[in-house]
Amino acid sequence: MMGPRQVAQGALFYEFSIEDHVPGDHLLRRIDRFVDLSGIRSLLAPFYSATGRPSIDPELMIRMLIVGYSCGIRSERQLCEEVHLNLAYRWFCRLDLADAVPDHSTFSKNRHGRFRDSDLFRRLFEDVLARCIVEGLVGGDHFGVDASLIKADASRYTKVEAAEWSVPDKVTRATQEYLQTLDDAAFGGATPVQPKTLSPSDPAARFTGANGDRAFFAYSTNYLVDLKNAVIVDVEATAPIRQAEAGAAKVMIRRTRDRFDLYPELLAADTAYGSADMLGWLVEDEGIEPHIPVFDKSERKDGAFPATDFAYDHSADQYTCPGGKPLKPYWRDISTGRPEYGKDGFKRYYARKQDCAACPLKPRCAPNQPTRKIARSKHEGARQMARDIAQTDAYVASSYARKKVEMLFAHLKRILRLDRLRLRGPNGAKDEFHLAAMVQNLRKLAKLVPAPA
């Protein structure tokens, strides 16, 4: 029998519990087990006034931000609408049906003020990492490091020539942060080469075409990852420059050691981290095995013997060419006081002109030069160690494990939808990268740590 049309009738009393309507396997319910915000009130207390109206609960705003970054909701205006409508979001934010949702402008006021001044997002990231360590998800032996480009909130069509740009009369927050980071090793001080193009809306972002597509303004998010379960142990925002990314790796390794007593045995990375200075720092200063391809430009394009075909005698401090002739730094007595290495950190070894002229291998050794010369880095021992490691099975295994870092970047951009920043300036990039890395670790905890019965 066909039933009549059901017309909703308002009841006088309702018995409704949000708790009963959130599934037990919901992502936010699984994440909620590891969210501990009990300490943020004492951390933020010095940044609130003792008088005036009571503020919006900071724990509520942080929970809403976790919802946004966990579920890929990039707009704070949209986030407020979704929390207003979605029961699971209300449950996670500890809001009842009748509780009001804060206005989206509240986030901007707190983010640029007390949240940033207290370094809150960094503290929250480290709290979640500490929980990962307690749960046994961090091995602490094998680390991987990499960087990924994230588009800045700056249009490529409004770029200006750096030589023509000047500080405007009305300085924006992003411009002020750019001026403050001109000498920062992660941004303006990473390289003496100055950018040719700037964005008026976000001058600290760099114009780059490193992804092989059309150039765009971007920042780099740098991850230091424990390869046991792909837990992010540190995160840093830098300009998308190789020198800045290598410097960020050093900062993250030292900071992780100082704050969590994590000291890796090996570091896996790509060629961008295979410079002589970086390898020397890892091997000679930190005692870390570099599972990194050597950044080497000694390979000849004219078909001549590469530098690796020349045998080095450490006791005599000389090379021997494939023809059996020596190469030395000097062939005559040199007065003392001359530096052993040049400003670039290399020592040059030269063959004698008469040896090369009479050598039958000269067309294959120095086809376009009267003599052959070899440049040796002061960190050549570390470079050779990296070359030797690259021939082992352990290097092959770490190369596969390093893909976990790239998978985290893919998850960051495709699932969390952080392929373009919403905040401008270096501080805005840091805030977004810390929140996203914290959420990725929370999702890792929710996935790997079983829920209690």
C-alpha cells in the first residue's frame, strides 16, 4: 500500500546527542585520541589582556584549524560554514547544537597576533611529534630529507623587475617580513645571487621554474622524516633555493637532536644535498652516513678521462694519471703563508707540460688543454665515502625508503590540498607548513596506533 506523504512535525522536546551520530571509525574521532591542547592556555596567557571581554576560546580555534587542514578545507570562511553544518566537525570542536561558531575574521586576528608571537604552531607540532615518539612510531636511526615547492599567494602576471622595485609608502605585512629576512640564511641570505623578479604582494617568494612547467612564485617546505613509519620529525620553510634547502637540513638535524635526542645513523637525500660542504658537515662534524648521490661536475663532456680515473696518494699529496705521471699542487718551492685551498674550497693539482706533451693518452686526457689539472675538495674524504656507500645494498634500500618523503609531499598537495598557500610572507608559510605537518603526523598516529577496545 502506498503510504501518505510524511510531513515533519515539530516536537516539543528532543533527546539528541552528537556523540551518538559520529561513527566510531571517523577520521576526526580517531585523531581526537591524540589531540592534547591542555597546555595552550598557559602558553597564551601572557598574550591576553587582563581586562576586557572574554575572548574566543583558543582551543576551539585550534581544533577548527585541525579540522580544516585534516579535511582539505582551505578557506577559513568555508571552514566556519562547514563546522556550523557538520555534526562530526562540531563534535571534534566540542560544540553543541546551539553553540555559535566563531567568525572567520577571528582566525586572522589571532594568527597574526598572539598565535605567531607565542610560536604556538611550532609548539603544537612538537607536542604531536613527542606523542609519536611515545607510541614507538619513530625509530631515530634512519632519516630522509627533501623539499617541495608550494605556490605562493602571488600572481605570476603581476611580477616586477627587482631593480625597479622599491619599498612602497604603505608597507604590507608580507613586505615587512621580506625586509626582515634579507639576511636570513633560509631566505635572502641563502645566496649572494639576487632575484631578478619580485612579486609586489609577497616579495619573499621566489620566481622559479624548477618544476619544468611555467615559472611561478613559490616557497619550499622542507621535511626531515624518520623512515621507519614516515613520521615528520621537523619542518622548515625556506626560499626555493638549493643552498637554503641544504641549510634547512642542517638546522632541522641539529634541532631534532637538541629537543628530542634523536641522532640518526644515516641520512638519505637526493643530489641537491650532495654538495661537498653538506657531505663534509654530515661526515666530519656530525658522524652521519650520507646515503646521498655526490653532486659532482668532474665528468667531462669532451670524452676525456674523468677525475675519478686519477689515483690519489694521500701520503705524497699527489694524483697519478692513467699514463702513470704525477700531478702536484706545485712543481717548485713555494713560500709559506699561501692558503692550501682556494676560496671555493678546492685545491688544484697540475701535470707537467713536458709529461703531457709526450704522453700518447693526451688526446683522451687533455684534448683541449696543454696540461691536465684536477680539483680536489677539502671534503673529498666525505665525498669518496658517499661514493663508496652508493655501491652498497644499504644505499639501494635507503633510496627506496626515501620515497616516503616524496609520498608525504604528494599527500600534502593532493589530499590536504596544500598546493598553494593562502597566507603571505615567510611567517605565513611557516604557519601553514607547521599546521600541515602536525596534521599529517596526527593522521599517521590515527592509522598506526590501534584504538582501545
